[in-house]
Amino acid sequence: NHKCLIVCFILLSGGNTGIGKPTALDLARRGARVILACRNKQRAEAAVCDIIKGRTEDGLGMIFGVNHIGHFLLTHLLLERLKECAPSRVINVSSMAYRWGHIDFDNVKTHKALRTSSSFMQTVKAYCDSKLCNILFTRELAKGLQGTGVTCYSLHPGAINTELSRYANPIIKILTRPMTFLFFRNPVAGAQTTLHCALQEGIEPLSGRYFSNCAVMDVKAEARDDATAKKLWEISERFCGLS
């Protein structure tokens, strides 16, 4: 039970499936006007999401573009409105997988991607890199928003049994099913830390921090490095045509 803020308007990306769906439903039940930002209108209406690979229309690596640059640009476009509506919050869903992430800026500048190979292991590593981006972006955003009434948080929702595995190799799905059943949370449980960051009163002094299990957590050195966060911000601005 979260001690709730009054919530009037929510823009939620990925709200048609996985942990986004119970998050959207919970906020709607509280009286919020919820708008779902989804990649495909028809699939959004059917509450189905697909995994995408390759590159975006702008030539960015898909994981980099979808997991970081898209969020960066959307937040930028909403910033003035968020300030006007303060107190407001920006919440970025990261993952504990950030711990295995690293940002190779030379690679990002040259290839506009976190990794150049599309092999399974490199794709997993690119995902970890993108989750590190989420934390660094949140950290730098919080610095720039001090005193505006807009606060921001990143979080790890936990290991969640969602629809993301439906494109996995059938043999892998069979082999991992017992582990998924025993150790993975369902989407409703996985939505709780997101809801905590969205609704909990009194966490404004923790703007820019990373949460897990509805509690603030420390992060590894690279994820709290201000120089790395600023460098990511600047290259993200260039890719978005903002500088």
C-alpha cells in the first residue's frame, strides 16, 4: 500500500504488456488519465508487444534507440510541460542487468550502437549497456532539474515472467520454465517498484537515485560517474538533433 500522491496524468511507454500493463491499470484505478505510448496501434489495442531488432529508421542500433534514445527524446519533448505541471516525476525502468553493462563511446560515435555484433551474447550485452544508460540518464536529468519541482528515478523491477520470452528458442523456453516458475515475479508484483516511485510521498530528495524492491539502492561506480553521465547526455543530444 503506497502512501499516494494525487496523480492526474500519466504518459506510460510500454504500457500494453509486461509490467507496464498492471502499472497502467493500477494508476487508472486511482483516477489517473493514462496514455499508453506503444510502437504499434493495433498491437497496443490488443495488448500485444513485439520484440524488434536491427536498426531504427534513424540508423541507430535498435536496442540503443528503443531503450535509451527514445526515452531521452520523449523526456526532452515533455520537459517544459512537466515543469509547468510540477510537482511531476519521470521514471525510467532500468534493470539490475546494468551491472554487466559498459558504454563504449567510441563505438557509439562510430556505429550509433552499443554493440556492433548481432550475436546472442552481444545482444544481451547491448541490453545490459542500455540499462546502464537508463541510470546515467536519470542521474544527469536530476541534476538539471534541481529546483524545478520535477524529480526522476530509475529502478529495477525484478526478474519478471513477461511476454518477452515468447520469441526465444522453444528448447530454451522449456529448459528455463521451472526456473521462471520458481524465481520470477508475475507482472503485478513486478510493477510495484514503478508504482512506488510514481506514488510514494517524501522521496523527492532521492531524485536521480536507483530503486529496487521499493527501496533506494546504491549503484556501481560507472553508474554514478558524473562525467560518464554528462558524456552520454551530450551524445544523446546530438543523435536527437538537439545540439
